[in-house]
Amino acid sequence: MIRINLLPFRLARKRENIRQQVSIFFLSILLLVVGLTWYTLGIKNAIVEKRLETERVNAQIAIYKERADRVTEIQKRLKILEDKLQIVASLKQKRDEQLVLLEDLQARLVPEQMWIETLDADQTSVTMTGIAFDNPTIANFMKRLEGSALYKEIDLKQARIKKFDQGTSLKAFELKCLKQTAAPDTTAKGK
């Protein structure tokens, strides 16, 4: 009988199996390295994209911050201009008040018997100094002021004799009045 030796075939098969397992192992390692490299490159690209996006957003923030600073500066200037306009309006109102005050005072003067030297008006009171021929002229002037809607509590602070160069003696006086709280109608001013 013929004997066939199957051992080398088994040995060759075993070697082939080992070679196949080693190939699969190295192939698996190669695939793992390629996969990890691909994953690492993907993460690296994502990081680069995020950095670029962050830089782009920071650049936009800088642009918008510059614009916001300009807007803030414009708002400050606008506030300053509004304050100036408010001051101008207040000055116009006070000028109109003073004009009404002076017109009323001029209408209340006793003609050709007295004159006002100084007039000092603030928010609540008016102080005036002047020269009159005599005490009845000062009294007449005070009565006329009491008849005005602009003044209340007219008080004669002092009245004294003032001598001039040619020996003329006249009465110097000082009056203090409180302003009325309700302003008179300024529309009658234009008539």
C-alpha cells in the first residue's frame, strides 16, 4: 500500500494560516494607523477652521467695537449739543422774561421824576437802585409796582439823600421785590 504523508500539507497549511493571521494583524494595524491618521487630520482641520472662524469673529468684533465706539462718541456729542440747545432755549426764555420785566418796569416809572441806576434780577427777586426827586415819587413808584402782575412784596430797603456836584440833593433809593410765580402773558408783548 501506498502511504501518503499528509504532514507537510498540514505544516504548509499551518504556515499559511500563520502568514494569513500575521497579514491580517499587520493589515489591521495599517488600517488602524490610517484611520487614526485620518481622524487626527480631521480634528486638526476642525481646529484650524475653528481658529479661523474665531479670528474672523474677533475681526468682526473689532469692527463692530470701533463702530460702537463711534456711535458712543456721536451720542456724547449729541448729548452735549442737546444740553447746549437747552441752555440756549433757557437763555432765550430768560431774555424774554427780562424783556417783559424791563418793559413793565419802564411803564411803571414816574416819568421825568426818577430813573433807575441798577437792576439786578435773579430767579425769585428783583433788586433795583435809583434816583428820585423826592419821597412821594418813590412812594408813587412803589404803588405802581404793586399794581403789576410781575412783582409782589415790594420792600424799600433804604432811601437817603444824595448830593451831586452842583449842590443838587436828590433821593437815592433801593427797592427789593419778589417775582410772581406765574409769568405774565408774553403774547401781549407783540401788540
